Amino acid sequence: MQIFPESVREAWNEWELRAMVLISLALQTILILIGNWRKHSTSNILRIVLWLAYLSADSVATVSLGILSSNQEDSEGDSVNPNFVITAFWAPFLLLHLGGPDTITAYSLEDNELWPRHLLGVVVQVIVALYVFIRAWSSKMLNFLAIPVFVVGIIKFGERTWVLRSASSEHFRESMLPPPDAGPNYARYMEEYSSKKAEGFRVEPKTFIEAPIGFDHSDAVQANESSSAQNAAVLNKAYSFFETFKRLCADLILTFHDIENSQSFFQHRSSEEALEVIEFELGFMYDVFYTKSLLVYSGLGGILRCITLSFTVCVFLAFVLITEKQEYMKVDVIITYILLVGAIVLEFYAVVILLSSDWTLLWLSKHKNTAVDLLLRLVSSIALIKNKRWSNTLAQYDLITFCLKERPAKCIFINEDWFINRLLEKYRYRDLKDVSKELKNLIFGQLLEKSRTASNFEASKRKELCARRGDMVLEKAKCLDELGWTINGAEFDQSILLWHIATNLCYYSDLEFYHSPNSEASILKKNSEASKVLSNYMLYLLVMCPFMLPNGIGQIRFRDTCAEAEEFITERKSIKNRETACKMLLKVSTDILPSKVKGDRSKSVLFDACRLAKALQFLESKKHWENNEKKWEFISHVWVEMLAFAANQCRWSDHAQQLRRGGELLTHIWLLMAHLGLTEQFQISEGHVRAKLIVE
């Protein structure tokens, strides 16, 4: 029994290859156009489209090559079917498509680790394409035109494999290992010591330490420079830091000289300037792991780009001029024109991206002359307009809003118990907020203050600072006895939930103070807004990105807490919004510990958080925190310290994975902390010791 009619099967057999080739070109167009957008976009739709295009691109091109190789059976005798000659001309274009665009080589870090599989694919696909090419050889002009396209396709395919290999963890680490250093010749030193001593001289060994290399202020950003010069100076400084601190992404250690240099730079910068340098650095990191930048912006990459572009343009012009096109079907000639024009347009678009990138701006800033200076200003202005380096947003997740079910599902055909519904429900309650200047100032100021408490690079002091997750703020405010159970006596995910709910309860109970006309109200609102934004962001990490937080049972605690909150809301019909819910929760008596009543089977922390909120309100009167200002300043500092702890505990690979999802504030804080010396990945050393003999 035939499922499809004979006419449909014939039409498919005739158009199968043509459709696959055009789809392959369309997928390449999608990848090169939006491949770089994910650096600064948090859109889930973009991620899905890019994921589908990335996975489909190689499969479609591979299947097309398979169809081409099987179509040779249509030829009869020694003559080659003209239709097969022109379709065989498409084979090198499929190799070119398999090479992928410059803007995306790997969808995730795992793709870099699979470079041996890709290398095998290169060999196999090139052999298949050559097989198709040889079987279609008939000494026609089109056969000769396929040779330069083959060169372009192999270059593109080879580039992608080389970049994937370079970005794999093993080779990335090896590329940063310093040359072996045996140190001073100990045997020769001791021979000289023994011989001088045997001759009767009084020999005294003496050691000295090489002076550390200080920070060079000559390349510091000057306020009176032009905007393009300032951008170039910031970019140069960011790249020099990137070359040093990329060792964090290979689990290598930094020297105390590295940290001293970065500290001396960042301690004299504003939060805006410091985080701009971090943005540049993370942009370079994204390019190294997910694009062809490592090769394209090298001397060899420039030569290869000139070869691929010139070869493609020459083949197009030659194809326009040849007269044997009448031998081929008109539709195949049109598709060939589409492939050639598409290849040229994509090459030119890649060149435009190349010229407007930070890497080009960096190169121009290092080669100063009049012509280069003009080009530098042009590229700098384009880069300012086009180059967004991360989303500059914070994802928000509010537990009370989630429990109120204020955003019901739009699709009534999806059962609420299905996995897809639970997944979509999580995303429905995710919001985005811009990272404000005030929030940057708060975070940078707190980290800067913390870094200054560690002097002389004491290992124990640094480890202690990195391990603090809010208790340092409690100690400073002298309320560790009252609130220490929320930090030291709890797991980290438990602390996040406790402080998140308590922050919400305090926020909505203090709403009336925000509308006061005095200046203190604006300060209060600033600190309370910062606390709420950080609180919602940390809950988002707990719910949506638990892999970025220390191991724990955060998902279980969140579900149990939501279940108890939903039960509380359901029983009280008067609760219609977040403000009412928070005020009703604060009215619940917590004189008896919840664990005494409920036991520990349920991991809900809802009413423990109510205890925390009441304790904060009690401290407000006990410590005379007037107008709530000190309370909210205290809460915001707790959240910054918890954020810093989470950033330091997250593995570098998880930070790198988030770069392809628009970036995370947590990743920026992780790198900023390393620059400020708040990291355990550094070598405690005074410098290189040298010894010499004092002979008397």
C-alpha cells in the first residue's frame, strides 16, 4: 500500500535535493544573522530558533551530500548527465555550509569537547564531496569552477574544527601553561660553594627577592581623552586582563603580581568603569569559546578570509560569463546563482561584523597613525551603537506571586500535571529588570570594601572572606545572636528562601514610608528596591539555575514552601494580591518554632521566614534604625554578600555556559571578585628568589 500518490513521490524525488540545498543555505543565514545575538539576549524564542538551526544545519548538509552521491546512478555509460554535473557543483557549497559562520561554532561548551568527532566528520564529508565531484567530471567549465569552491569549503570546515579543538578544555588549558622553569642551577651553585669553601674562603650564601612588577598607570583611562580614545584605552586594559584572568577558566592559579596589578586598577575606578572592563573581558571570553574569533582575528585568519572571499567572487563572475548554462535545467541554474550570491553576501556580512567588532577596535588602537586614527573613530562609533556585550538585565522570581497564580496558563489543552506545563509555568513567572546604576554602585562598593580588609595576601583571610555568606554583615551590625540561625545554622538554599520571603514581607509592610515627601524616603526606597531586586534574582537562580549555586535541596525546599504558602492563601479568601498576602503572613503568631509543631518532614521555611521578618522589625526599634533606612541598608548588604558567595562557589564552566544566554550578573561579580583579589585561585608567593655567594 502506497501512503503517498505516485505524483507526489515523483515531485519529491525531483525537488528533494534542491529543497535540501536551499534549506541548508537558509539555516546558514539564520546562524550568521542571529548567532551573535545570544550574547546579549535572554529571549527563549531566540535560543530555541538558534538551537534548532544549529542542530539542523549539519544534518541537512550531510543528508544533501548523501543524496548527491546516490544520484550518480542516473548517469548512463561513460557520459555524464548534465543535470548531475550542475548538482555536483553544489557539493563544495555544502562543505562550506558545514564549516558554519564565524559568529557561532559551538552552541554550548560540550560541542568544543566533541572536536574529534567533528574532525572525523570533516574527513568523511570531504571524501563524499570528492567522490561526487570525481564521478561528475566531464571536463566542462563548471567542473573547473568547483575546484576553488572546494578550497573555500575545506578552509571553512577546517577552521571550525581547529577552533573547536582550541576551545576544548584540554587544549585551552595547555595553551596557557608556561614553559617549564627549572629555576637557578642548584648543582652548579653548590659546586661553586664547595670549591670556594675548600680554598679557604669564608663563603656566605645570600638570597634576595625580585621586586614585583607594579601597575603601569601609563595606560590608565584619562578623563580628558576623546570618547574613542577612552574606549580604546578601556579595551586595551580589558584585553590585557583577559589574557591573564582567562586562567580562571582553565582551573589555573594567578600570581600575587596579577592580583596586585588588577587591584591597583580597579580600586581607583568607579563602578561604571570597572564593570565596563568586566563586560569587555567576558565578551572576549564568549568569542573564544563560541565563535571563530581566535582564528579570524589573527594574521592567518585575515589571509584565509581574503582567499575565501576572492575565490567566491571570482567563481560567481566566471559562472555569469560561461555559455554552457543552456545545457542545464533553468531551475538548477537559478539555484546555483542563489548559492553563489548567498555565499558572497554571507562573506561580506562576516567582513562587516569583523570590522565592527571589539577585536578590530583593539587592533586599530595598537597601530596608531592618521589613517588608522580616523578608522578607529569610525569603528568605535559603530561599536558603541551595535555591540551590546550582555543583556544588562536581572531575571526576577517572586515566590508570593508564583503562589498566588496571578498568571494562569493560556493553553487550556495542556494538563496542569504535564511536565511541559510545569516548565512553562516557571517561565511565566520570570520577569526581567535592568541592572540600575544604583545597584552597580552598591555591589561594587561592598566588594571593594571587602577586598580592602584582606591585607598582605593572607591565605586564611582570603578564604574566610570568600566563605562569608551574610554572617560578616550580621557581625558588623552586632546582630549575629538574633539572626545567625538564618545563615550559620542553615544551608545556603535555605538562607536564600528565608531572606527572600522576609525581604518581601518587610517590603510590603513598609510601602507607606515610600510615599513620604522627605529625602529619607528616596534613600529608603533605593535600598529596599535594591534588596528586593537581589532577593528575586537569587530566587531565580535557585529555581531556574540551581547548578550555579552550591549543592543542596533547594528545589525540594522551594516546592514545599510553595505548597504551604498556597495552602495558606487558599484558606483565606480575602487574599487577592501580594501586599495583602504579606500582611496576613506577618499576623501569624510564631511564638512556637514551626519545627516544634510540624517536625522536619516538610522542608518548608515559610513561617521561619515570618520569624526572620519579625526579628528584623524588632531590631529596627531595638537598634534605633530610624525610618527603616538602616534596616534596608543592612538587608541590601546581606544580599550582596550572599550574591558574592554564590558567585565564588559557582564553577567557571557554569559561568561560561551562561554567556550564551545573555550573561548573568553572577558571572560579572565572579570575575570582578577575582580582580579584587577575592578568590582562592591564586599563588601565595613573594616573588622569584635568587641566591648569590658572598666570598670574603
